[in-house]
Amino acid sequence: MFSSAPSSRNTPTCHADTWPLPRAISGVITLYYQVVPALNEYASTCNDCVSPYSAVFVLWLPLNETHACNDWRPGVNIAFAVVKNIHRGGGIEKYTLELGTRLVARGHNVRVYSMRHYGEVLPEVNGMEILTVPSMPLPQFEKLSASMWGCFHAAFTSWADVVHLHHTGPGMLGWLFRLRNTPALIQYHGLEWKRSRWGAIGRSVLKGLERWSVLCNTEFSAVSRQQCDYFQQTYHVTPRYIPTGADVHPRTPPQEIVRLGLVPGRYVLFASRLVREKGAQYLIPAFRRLHTDCKLVIAGDVPSESAYKEELLMLADGDPRIIFPGFVEGRLLDELFSHALVYVQPSEIEGLSIALLEAMSYGLCCLVSDIPENREAIGDCGISFSNGDVDDLAAKLADLVMTDGAAAQLSAKAIARVQKEFSWDTIADEFEEYYASLLPVTVPAPVRPVASLPAQSAARHAYPYPPKVKRTRLGHIASE
């Protein structure tokens, strides 16, 4: 689907009709770089990690020069910015892992920019190159600071043919890739400003950053139809709908869950980050009203949300039926999904929850809050309750737990829905097609045969100059 030729970004990219910056800026940077040629050599060797020093050095790369990848393989170079820890993160990390793994299997080269302070990560995961970037270890600034290092490195080292920006933080720097004439798309995973953790000032700032991310980009994707509608109505842009996904798994025999004192089919599962908007504070009091020997498993953890976890422990009040196993992964997580009676997601806001789709892929009966994103995920294959209503949640949960066979009725329908609507392979197909639509089309060289040119020059003559473009009111470009 993709051309296997090297990157086409070899023409001057800072045109007055494509970006309102003087061409003199490009000339000044180019002149400075010619005076200090060692910077290019240094930047091209920084493949193991991105340090603050290398990120500063790559800022001086000329805006009109193309740097070939030293380890070129057939396929397209795709950069993802930015994740926390690809093995221990949340929905964005899971999305990147599943999509990136499939892109590598199809012959493409994937680079992922990862925050450094979320634990050790291997330099290569499932064939994807992982570059760690520094960030401020504060929840309010970590994503923005990491995005700055990652995006500047991605823009000015010219390795990437396409850049995939996860959410508003990296999306605010989309102007860098327009300046470099590098195709980039921003994917929205939710509306950050809706989170309960933010006050009035924080929400206003986040809305401003969201608008800026729209102004700085021309290609958009969103994981739920609700978000697509929001951006259409608010900013008059139409994101491409590509949802999150899940794979249908065979059930894992119970071993680890037995050590936790769990009996297959006799526990309710909640598996998510322990943050307030996920709604565990509604589930615990609702479950405690039930007169049952079933247990409740609250799986997940967030080190920076210790106060919220303490609140949940107080709500549990030592109830022996409620178990907090902390962060779970691997076989234990598979077993928890394989043998739960009911999966509950009482979240206040969502993008399109991967954990919910995972639960459906195991054939679990899912009880979810009635926010649009959750109802979009379950369709007619689950049960919803009024968001934030503990009474309604307790009543619906009692019906499923106390009535024999009630939870099993929706199992087959849930699996079929995941296979039809939320397949990771289908999602990879859609993104591969999307990336291809952003790349220039290969055409014969207009001057002399490509075969007569040196290898690097042949690559540069394989593509035409980009069409002239004009800017619309929101900063988008349209071909003339």
C-alpha cells in the first residue's frame, strides 16, 4: 500500500504561502548549521535516547535538508508521540502497542517517543524502536514537556515519513511538522478538560490548548463518534473515525486468581486506572449493599493518585469481599477477564475504553455508566445505568449477580460485536490507508532517468514538489 522509497522531504519547505514565517528564518538556521556541521553528525547518532542536549542540537538542522535513515528497511517510517510507558500505561499506550506491532509486521518502521520517568523500557519492543524523552514529573506538565522534546526531535531529524500525534499535548506542536512539510495527524482519545481533577482555570487552559491543537494540524482522527461530532460542531473539522480495538482471546485457566482467593464466576471486576473519573467511588458503595458471597476486584493503580486510593480504601471499610490487587498485567490480568461474572465500568468520561472492549472480547457481561462513549462501545450487548447514580448501579448489579444465568445471556453477542466493529487488524488497515493518503505519490523523474543518478539523488528525484496550498480560517490547508 505504501511506496518503499525513502522520504520525499527534500524540497524547500518554508514557503510563504504554506506557513506565515519568513523564508529568512530557514536561511539563518541553514547558515548557522553550515558553520557548525558537527551538530548534524551528533544528532544523527542519537538513536538510543533523546537527551535534553541532543534535542537542542537537532533544532539547528536546516529546514530544507533531508536526512536519510541509517537503517533503512522497506516500508514507511512512522513516529508516535508521545506515550508514558508502552508496557505499563493506559489506553494510549495500549493503542500504540497494538497498532505499532501490526505496522511493523507489515514491513513498516515504527518509532515511539516514551516518557523517561515511567520506568525502564527496552530500546525495542515488538520491532518498534523506543526513544525515551525527558519530562517534568508533574501530572500537569509531564505530557506537554515530553511532547516538546519528542516532537522537536521527530521534526528536525527528518526520520519520519508520517507522524502520529496522540492527543492535545503533541498536537499543539503540529506546526513544527507543517514547517518541515512532514505529514502528521492528531488522534484524539477523549476530552481532557472534562476530567474532574481540573478546576475552572485548568479547564479553560485545556480548552485553549485543544483549540490550538486544531489550528496547528490539518489531519484529524478520533476514537469515538461522539468526539467526531464534538469537533465537527465546535471547530468545524471532521475527524476520521477510527475506534479503539480488542482481540478475542481464549480463556486462560485459573491459577493466579486462586491465590487471590477468587472463585471463577464469583467475582465482579473493575480494571482501570484509579482516578476519580473512572468512577470506582460509585461502584464500591453500590457493591457493599449486595448480600452476596461474590467478591469485588478493583484492579489498577496510579502512583500520583494516592489520596484517591486512600478514599477508596475508606469506602471499602475493610470489607473482606473487596480486593485491591494493585496494577495487574500478564497472566493475572488475562485470568481476571477470563473468569469474572460481571465487568463494571462506572466512568464519568471516556474516549472509547480499551478495557471495556477487552472485557467484551472475553464474553463478559458489561455494566456501564450511560455516557455516550460507553453506550457506543456496548451497543445492545451490555447494560447501562445512570451515570453517577449509586442506587441505580446497585439495583442493576444486584440483578446480574443474584439472578442465575442473567450475566451469560449477552456473552456471544459481545464477542461478535468486538470481532465485527473493533478488530485491531481492521484498525491497522484503516491507519495504513490513512498514512498512505498523506504521502506524496511516486512519479518518474522529470529531468533525466532516475537510474542514472546516484542513490541519494535518485531518491530525491522520485517525487514532485508539493502542490501550492492556501490557508483557511482555522489554519488548515487546501490544494489549489
